[in-house]
Amino acid sequence: MTVVLNELDTNFKYDVANEPGGENIKLCFACGLCTASCPVADIDQKFNPRRIIRMVLLGMRKEVLSSDTIWFCIQCYSCQAHCPQNVDFADIMKALRSIAVREEHVAPSFVEKVKEIDVLCQKLRHEMVSTVIDSRSKGWEGELSKLAVDAVKRL
Amino acid sequence: MDKQNGNDRIGAILVVGGGIGGIQAALDLAESGYYVYLVEKSPSIGGVMAQLDKTFPTCDCSICILSPKLVECGRHPNIKLITYSEVLTVEGQPGHFRAVILKHARSVNESLCTGCGICQEKCPWSTPSEFEQGLGKRKAIYVPYAQAIPNMPVIDRKLCAYFLKGTCRACVKFCPRGAIDLDQVDQTIEVNVGAVIISIGFDEFDPASLFNYGYRKYPNVVTSIEFERILSASGPFSGELVRLSDRKPPKRIAWLQCVGSRDESLGYPYCSSACCTYAIKQAIVAKEHTPVELEETIFFMDMRTQGKDFDRFYERAKREGVAFVRAKVYEVQEAGSTGNLIVKYLGENDKLTTYECDMVVLSVGFHPSRESIVLAKKLGIQLNPYGFCYTDMFSPVETSRPGFFVAGVYQGPKDIPETVMQANGAAGRASVILAPARNTLTKKKKYSMEKDIQGEKPRIGVFVCHCGINIGGVVNVAEVAEYARTLSDVVYVEDNLYTCSQDTQEKIKATIREHNLNRIVVASCSPRTHEPLFQETIREAGLNRYLFEMANIRDQCSWVHRDRPEEATQKAKALVGGSIAKARLISPLREITIPVVPKGLVIGGGIAGMTAALELANQGFECFLIEKTDKLGGNVRRVHYTLDGSDVSTFLNETIAKVEQNELIHVYKNAAIQEVSGYVGNFKSRVLVKDEDIVLEHGVIIVATGGNEYHASEYLYGKSDRLITQLELEEKLAAGTLNGKKFKNILMIQCVGSRTEERPYCSKLCCAQAVKNAMIIMEMNPSANIYILYKDLRTYGFKEEIYQKARKMGVIFIRYTDENKPEVIHDNVSIKVKVLDEVLGEDVLIEPDLVVLSCGIVPNEDSKALAKTLRVTLNEDGFFLEAHVKLRPVDFATDGIFMAGLAHSPKPMEESIAQALAAAGRAAIPLAKGFVSVEPIVSHVDEAACIGCGLCASICPFAAIRLVSRDGVHKAETIAASCKGCGLCAASCPQLAITMGHFRSEELTAQIETLATA
């Protein structure tokens, strides 16, 4: 599929740069460190921070703001920690989400739901780790999925 | 400029920093009639170059090419080495400076120490060695490395038990000369100089703060400089490639580029320029240091091998199996307890990939040392935002303080050839200020009387060199030495690790005296680089220089027979035997000195030619500037903008005015060189100026003939007026004929006519030029969309800053590969360009209003003819070939001829200027000296045997032998100064009436017979 650059919104990158958190997006020189560091990219090859930045820089406004991918970031900041250009991708994610809401690509209730999921994930993790923590010196052997199911039940 | 009477100026210079930059500047100045104080803060000179194993792109042994210069610095009568010292202050004005230097107490008496090394053996206290980057140890009393100059130790008072607790004093006890002086105190001395050159180098980035790379956490993660010490034959593992955790040879090594460079988050946003090429060098060289099959991968962002021949070096590495992965590594983790490392990066098809290897090398960047920043403050020198010495775009070796010059990495990250060029240039500039004071403070070298060996039987001394592992790693040196001992007339044999080092020179001299030797044979490397060194050494010991023979058992033996060590050893024996056979028959010869015509000829009136001519004139030498067109200025006439916004046109016009108004420069326009004859000091050139033939006499030649913009045929150039080149773009922008506002979509394509099969070299300036022009357009029209399609974005050094600025402004950079070149589709209506964007993972299509092609630089079309006229060589790509890529970047192999600018290789304007200063600086040396010495390897005619047939004169390629009339009879006569010693005349003479000095028939016959029967 060929992307015709003349048809894209080349102002998109400036809009993102003007959004709090998105200031450094244009500094990216596509070294790939962010995607290599990303724990989400590790499990979902379609989630690619470097590619998301490129899409913004080329002007693929609609594709980015209405995409699923900008909601998969877990804000772990691994990308931001070592980016050689201080692109601050995690903050860019936040900026893109703000714009997505503002430009009505997503409903505010959806954003709320994602926030609730984040909180639940933390609680889930807390529960699961608490369960295995007593056997930390001996090591825990068991099925992760059963552990998760039990933790969900308790919450 | 200082208006005082020239007689008042002090004919001495202070050079601060004893690395290759300081050393080269000191040598140039010492040869030009000045006295030099060379101050170095560590105990010896040598700098980082002494720590390297090999240098790129030729993979020359670093110490091998540096050592002769170290020795020369150590023994030059016009150079005073002040080591283990620091400059405190410098007061005054150009021509009259007073410098205060703090000499730290060595605790060793300089006049008594012989460098025997016993104190270091006996000292019981050791600590990690700074020279070995902590991988090896040194004692409390130490010399930093074996080949150090001065070869005299210092006591580290922070470690020495005497200074800490008042005990030990083993050094005092064992020193056979009583040279230890524990009461020595720091001294301040004052020296008076006319100019100062600062060449204080850099520190490497310390990656300990990069937790994700595991340096200092995992023993098998090392920095590039540590890796050099591991590779080095004189390093902690004697050149055996092993990893630190278990001393086992690694099988897989990964290099991580841009560690501490191009990194805004660490505060080092600039590019360190040399790391791409040095990593490739390390990968190529590492293979030679291990019997194990090595798998090597270099992880990089942009491959910045833009220097002369470096792209070929890159291609060579690929052919030799080095893998290149374009990805910045996120993390290095340990693989269990094996000591192995796992490198995590974004791999092909954007998959997260891990790579397990045995060793990781971090290619660390360069930054100014803390001390250098402090020194700059003390000396009142302006620094740039990164802490490097600030210099103006058009004056690349001048600091902000008049009379203070700079060379090397202290001015900005660069490699050795550029450092040497800046050193040559800085020395030239200092010479301009102090020319009236030339030869006022110099000392003449006093030699002992030459021994008369007439009537003596040959007593031959043989020195066989290991050359680190270059020879010793293949040839059994001890066996060769043993063999030499069996030959008649050989009375002394020894083998050395580095025969060219200072301590060995002393040994050779002592041995000559002790054993009454009257012929010396050195079996080592090439006489081309090292013969003068050994000849000087034996002369210092009282022997005529020509009682010396050299067997090349490196270039002609160990290097080419690496895989056949036994046969190589036999060959080495034969070569040594041959040299000994010749040595028995050689005799002393006299050198001839010939006066020099103190004028220069500069070929080419572009910025390089004009800068060189002005510099020669500034030093007081008349010169002729030959320009083939009717205007001065060359390619710079088409350049209107620079990276830092300097006004090029004004600078160019001012330069042209200076040249035309200078009384010492004679400009010839519409001129073409027809013929050049002669030799260094005495050239004669016939020049056709319009229709008139003129003959010019001069002592030196500077080739600055430039290059041209590649005339593109790719990408449908010429098929539409919307396809233009960068130079055309600049001209239109400057003339106002291109309205930046009218063009919304602009596409630039890099590497047009560069890095191709026909022209596999980088044109060096196009990436920065494209970025610069893109920014100019963006400023005119902030809503423009500019796309730059590139292969590697080569904004090296501080140019990285404009790459960042351009991205910030919204310029989009899309990488393309040779396999997926941009496709230009042109119908009568529009131009469309399609290219695969690997980061996006899709093809993109742009319909630009304007396409700008970044065309490369091709050699001047007249280069071939000029090379023939001057009898010099071109390289594979058609650019002029220098004498030595690293250490003689502006000299031709032919003495007296120099080069600068695009004629040498593609480069941006400021580098052409630097190189022109260097060429003029070097060219001025023989002009300043006033004479040249001619080697006595010239033809001799036996007039009694000569029948005057003239065959020799017709065959000589250098017009160095001619027929003259002697009482009505024709006889051949040698013109010694033109003679290159090629021997064609002697070989062609039917009467065998001609012999070659130092290569007489009987000498050569003896050598050949020995070789043939070996």
C-alpha cells in the first residue's frame, strides 16, 4: 500500500509538538531504541513506538488518532529513559490521547475505562506478586493463568 | 597584528600537548627555523595515538608510524620536551609571550637517568596503569609505556611508600646511576615565546553512567580504547584477543556505536566523527589477533565513513564478514553465569531481537577534558557550547586569542589525518607571525666526527625486529637472528620488540661503539618510512649514513605470508642474508646540498589555492598562482550560505582582493601548465598564459586544482526544470530567482553520483549542504514540506547540531537503500517520487514541486594530465594520492610537491581552508631552510668507459643525465639533484660505464646471489 504524502496533514506534527508532552517529537531520528525497549512491543509486534512517531511526522493524523495502538502504551517510561534525543515518547502518547479525545476520535468514557483497566492491572499485579512472594526464596512453581484467575476472584 | 619591529619577535613557540597534533606542529616548526617548547602533562609524549593498536584505513601499526616522530622529537636540537608539566599562565602579545610552566617533580634526575628500567623492576608498589586503561599495572615509579619519550620514569607520589610513609626507597638502592632524587620539588619555569599552539586532545566518554549497557557491571563489556589495549602487542595480553572475565578468546563480538555521542540525553549531542571508522578498523583487525573464527556485528545509527577511502574500508569490512545492523541497542544484559552478554535491539522487520555474544565493545565518543576547560579559562581562550576550542568557520586553526592557535580534537572531534593537517596549518600560521625571527633561537645539531672506516674489514651488526606481533606473530624472529649469527663478518646480532623505539636507538648507538661495528643491518619494516631514522641513529654514533642496509621482513614477508609462518621464516632469513651480503660491500657516501629557489607555484585559484598562496606570501615567499579560467574563486563562487550563517560571498571577495593586491603573489589567469621539470628546491615550469609561454622557477609546488559537481544522469535530471542540483538551488536562492514561498513540497535526494559502483566514495559535504539548504527554505516558508532521502546522514562532528535543528523545524528524513532506490516518475504534468520508508514499513509517494539532487564531487578533468606532468600518482577514484594517508596528508610522495582541497578528496570549504594552510605550512619548510639535501643514490659516469652513445639520456624519465662535450667528445653527465636513483641508465649502458651510488653492480650481485641460493 503506498502512502501519498501530499494527501496527508503535514501540520499534524506541529500540533503534536504544541501539545504538552509532545514538544520533542520532531527530534526523532528513528534509531529504534524506543521500540526495542518497549514491553508492549515485545508482546504485540503491531505496537511500534518508532513507527507511531513516523506516522505523526508524515502527517497520518486520522490513522494515528483513531488507531488502537495509542491505547496500548502502559506508560512504563522505558522508551523515554534512554532516548538519545529526549523525544519523550511516553509523554507523546499522553499528548496523542489528549488530542484524540479533543478531536472526538474516542469518547471520554472510553478513556475512563482505560484508566480503570490500568488501576485494575496494578491491583491484579499486586495480588499475584503477593501470592508468590512468600515462596520467593524457594521459588514458585505453578500456572500463571491459575494465579491470575484466583487473583481476579479475590478482587 | 603586532606592529613592533620584526627583530623584536621571539623566534620560539610553545606547543601545549604532546599527542600527534603537538608532535607534528613541533616538528614542522623545528624544521622551519624556530625553537619549540613542547609541554605535555603526562610523563611522556605520544597521546592517544600511542595507545592504539592499528590506525584506519590502512591498518598501519600505530606505534610503528608514530615512533619515528617520537624519536625525532626527542632528539631534535630545536625541540625541548617539557613533560610531566602544565602551563599555568601565558601573558603578552603575539610575538612576545611569557609562559609560566609548572614542572611537576619527577623525583628523577633528568641528566643522570639512562632509562635502564631497573627502578621499575624493583619497585614493590603497583597500581592499574592509566595507559593500559586499567587493564594492566604500572609501578609507583613508572614510564607510561615501553616506547615512551622521554624514556625516563616519574614517581607517583600518591602511591610511593616513601612519600606516603617514609619507607622503601628500593629505587634509590638499585639505581646504578644514583638518578633518583626524592627531594626534588615542583618547579615553575618561564619561557619566552612568540606564539602558542594548543593541541591538548580529549577524554573518552565514560559509559559507567549508562546502566543499560552494563559497563563496570559486566567484565566483558569494554570501551573501544580498552579494546585497543587488548589488541595491542604491547598491551596487557601481548596482543592476544581475550575477554576479561575468563581470558578466553571471544567468538562473537558486538560493537555499539554512538556511546556518548549524538546523545542529547547525556549532554553530548554532537557526533564524534571517528567512531564509525574506528569500530570497522577494530572489527577487521580483531580477526588477525585470534586463531578462532570471529563473528562480528556493528550496531549503528548512521555509518559515517565519509573520509578519504573510508567507504572502501566499510565495503571491505562487509566483504570480510563483519555484519552491520542499523539499530541503537537498548540494553546489554548478562547471560547467566557464562560471562556472555545479550544485546537487545530492534531487528529486521521491526522485530525485537536479542543477540548473544561473548564481548561487547562500546564505541565511546570524545569530549574535552575537565583540565582543558580550566586551561582555556586561564589562557583566555573562547570555547564553543560543547567545551571545545571555538574557531571561526574561515579560520579553522585560530583561537579567539591572537597568537594562539589550535590543532586536533581540542578544536572538534576528528581523526588523525585531520589532526595532522591542522597541526601543519597551525605551525604555518605561527610561522607567519614569527617569520622575521626565523633562525634566531635555533640550535644546530652537532655530530661527532664521522669515523673513517677505510681499510677496515666489515664488522656487521644485525638488529632483527619483532615489530610487536606484525613480524613476530608470523616469523620466528629468534631463529632469524640465530641464522644471522652464523654468517661471516657478522659480529653482533640482537632482536628487538620495536627496533624503531627511542630506547633501541640508544642501544644501537651503544652497541656500535662497544663492538666497533662499521656496517648495520636492520631487518624490520619498510625503508620507505624508517630508513632515515636508522641512518640518523648510526650517524649519531659516528658512522656514515650509507653504511646501512634494511631488510623488509614485514611488508615483504610477514604481512604477505601470514598463513605460512615456516616458509615466511625461511624467506626472512634469505632476505636478511641478502642484506648482509650487500652490507659487506657498501661504502660511505657524501650527501649533496643544493640551494632552494625561495618561491612557490600554486596550481589552482580556488579557495584552497588562494589560501595557500596567501599563506606563503604571508611567510615572506613569492609565489605564482596559476588559474585555468579567467576568474579566481573556483567552486566557492557558487556557494552562498554556510552552516553557521557566515557570509561566504564577502569572504570570497575579500580573499580574491587580498590575493590580487599582494605584492608577492603573481596571478596568471587563463593559464595552463605545459611542462614541469626539476626537483624539490629547483623546479622549472613552462606555463601557457593565453598564447604566451612563460617559464617560472620555484622551489615548491602546491596542487589545488579542485573538483567539479557531478553531472547527473540519474533520476531524470535534465528532463525537467524542476530537477536541480544543490549548487543550482543555492544560486537561485541567493539570486532570488527561486521563491521559497512558492514551493510547498520539496524533495532532496542524497548520494547522487557518490557511493555508487563507479564512484564508491563519499563526497563528504552533501549531507550538511542539503540540511543547510533545507533550513534556508524552511525559514523562507515555514509551511513548506521538505523531505530528504538519504542513505546515511553524514552530518559529522558539530554539524550534527544542524541535523537536529532541521528536524526540529519539521524537515522529514527518509532513508533509502541501494536495493530500493527512489523511483522518479515523470509524466508531462508532474514529477512523482516513490520510495520505501522502512520505518513506516510502506512505500511512500511524494509529488514535489521541486526535486534537488545532492550531486557528488568528481575529480578535476585535468587531474590525469597534471599527474603525468608532475610525475605524481592518482588514487583509484582519480584524486591525488598523498605520501601517507595518516601522517602526511598534504605531501606527495615526491618531495617538494603538496596538495590541498578537493584535489585531495571531497570536503567542505572549511576543511579545504585548513588543508591549504597545512600545505602552505609544509611547503614553506624547504623554502625557509634555504637548501635541500640530496641523497647520494645517484648515477656516476665513468667517463673513461663512456662512449657517448646517449642511450642513458634518452631513457632517463627525469632528464637527470645528459650528454655534454668534453674536448669535442661526447660524454654522459649526471644532474645529481634531478636523479631519482631508478637505475635505468646504469641498466641500459652498453659499456657498463654507469654505476648507482649505494647500489653498485657488485653490491646488487652479492645480494641477488645470496637470495637466489637461499
